[in-house]
Amino acid sequence: MTIPTQMSLHGYIATAPELSFTDKGHARFYCRVGIEQHRKEIDGSFTRLDPVYADLVMFERTAELAYSRFKPGDRIIASGYIHEYEQERPGQPSEIREQFVARRIGHDSAWTRYVVDRTPAKQPEAPHNEMTVVNQATPAISL
């Protein structure tokens, strides 16, 4: 049996996260993520290189939760996939761009102090828009 895996990305939130909504009303989270790079030297030491920056997006409920929980500077680990798309600008040739579409995201525990809240998640409430049917005769009203 093969272990199911996904691509991952670790870095830091480099820009203020943005929450927008598509034409169909779906939530979309967007930010730039900085990914630190290092080069191993002959003597075994590492030299820090300039970071690489990437677009990170999330959708739906995950996007709304991420928007409320992440801010610039937060160290993150995200899993998902890379989406390539063509960007067209007036008067310029089209350009192939890519963005990391995160399905899951969390704070990097190697860099972040936090407290784990293990209380059960709130259960959805029963629907309130259903009619209640009562099998009783309607009382007569006299004037």
C-alpha cells in the first residue's frame, strides 16, 4: 500500500492576508509567502540566500478560518498543490504564473509557541426553517 502524500510548503506570511469573495460568493484567502533558502558550503556551514516569494491561496471555509488566524510574520506549514495559470495584461504578452493552493495550513511548531484547545468543536445547530406540524384542532374564536 502506498502512503498518500501531498506537496507541502513551509515559510512565513510575508504580506497582510486578504479575504475576498468570488462572483459565486465563495471565500478566497490570498497572501504572499516567503520561503527561506540556504546554500551548503564546502566546509559544512550554510549561507542564507534571499528568500523566494510565492502566492498562496485558499478557498471556502478554510479561507475564512485562515484569514482570522494568520498575520504577517507567522511561520507556517501548508499542504496542497501548485496551480499554473495564464495572466493576460493589456498591451503585454501573456505570462504563465503559479500559485500554491493550500488545502491545509497551520503554524510551524518549530517556530511558534501556542496552546492546544482540545474542547470539542461546536456541533451544527438543528435547522430552524422547518415548519412544525401539530395535530390539534384550531380553536374557534367568537366575537
